[in-house]
Amino acid sequence: MPLEESKDGVPTTHGGCALRNTYNRFSLNWSVRGGSEALDLARENFGRKQLSVLPLDLGKGLIAYTGESARTKPYVAFMLFRCGDKRPWMGIDLSEMAKGRDPVKDFTELLRIARHRFGEIHHCTPEAT
């Protein structure tokens, strides 16, 4: 089935995008506000299902697998970092991983790309918190 893309937000402060067909397959949400609170919530919600913490150079966060159905997007990543005077966060959810893929490695690379792109768009240099 073809995927539909949706985007929302205010480019200077927050946003999100999603890919879906019969249900959401991928979503990325970000904000420059409430990072510490969002990190606490991610740890509370997914800490027991954590596969890995993030590499130190990416910032603070986690990668988790909830074990729930694909419709709930059981693969989760969260990252809190610094970019100039901002302290943005990003959350990524996936419905499934291809068999044989390493979710920690794939999420780490995806987060690196997203953080780099954030820096380009917002004219700042991303770094760990």
C-alpha cells in the first residue's frame, strides 16, 4: 500500500511528520521547549524496555522496543541535545524493522541525520547536552 505523508508544527519551535497507510508507520516529533520534561517522560514510559542509551556524542536519550503490535509503533527513540542557545528534543517511532536489521544502529544513524538536519535548518551546531 502506498504511504501518505503528513507534516505539522511551527518551523521555529516544534514540528512533526508521519508516514502512514492503514496506520502510522513512522513519526518524528521535535520541539525546542520542554526537553528535560520530555526526556523524563520518555524514560518513565520506555526505560524498562530500553535497548540502549544514546552514544554520548548525540546527547541524552534512549532507544527502546516495547514489544507491542506494529500499530503502536513499538520501536522508539528519544534524543535531547543542544544547538546554539536552544535545547531541542526529538522523538522517533517506527512500526517495524526489517528482519535482520539492528534497531540500535539504525536509530543511532537516523538520529544523527535528523540532528544534523536540525542544525542546518536552524543555523546552529548540534552537540551533546
